[in-house]
Amino acid sequence: QVQLVESGGGSVQAGGSLRLSCAASARTFSTYHIGWFRQAPGKEREFVAAIRSSGYSPEHAGPVKGRFTISRDNAENTVYLQMNSLKPEDTAIYYCAAVRNQGTRWLFSIAEEYNHWGQGTQVTVSS
């Protein structure tokens, strides 16, 4: 079992930056794939970024590619989402999610692939 706690959200002006953190409780954190998702009011939850347990080959959704960067520090049991050049359309609650690496195909952009979720952190970008 792994517990996830997000932090780092807040309110910024368009063009600003935030760094979200996802801290995990599990001593086996390095065996988990991690994803970031977001949900804006009245919209479906959408994939933002994901990183494999190994830390190699991170994935980013099209709308954030080139602006957001996911990374992880397995020694610190933490995954980060660096968000630059923020836009008002990035306003949402951001969630991190985890699933243990089973050695099988991982559909990283599908929310149902993950079985552990944090409580979310609010990001608000004003124009």
C-alpha cells in the first residue's frame, strides 16, 4: 500500500511557474509508476504526465509538452511536476497517482491503470 500527498499548488499569473510535489509513503516507492492527472470544474479528469518506476522515458500530454516536466527522486520518495509558462487553461486540481510496476504493459495515460491516488492540490492561473 502506498499513500500519496501532493503539495505545491497555488495561484499564479499567466506565464508563471509552480512545482508540484507528490510524496509517497511506501518504502518500495521505486517500484511504482507515477502519473499526474488534472481535473478542471465541469470537465473530465485528464492525463498530464507520467514517469516509469525507473525514471526513464517520461511522458507528457500534448497540451503541456514543452512547458511541464515530470521527474522523480526515488531516494526522497517524491515525484515532481515542474510547470512553466502557465496558462489560465491549466487551472485545475492536480492529482498524482501510482501503480506498481508489474512488468506488464502500462497504459500510462489511462486513469483506471492507477490504484493509488492523492487528495489533489489546486492550481489557479489568472490572466
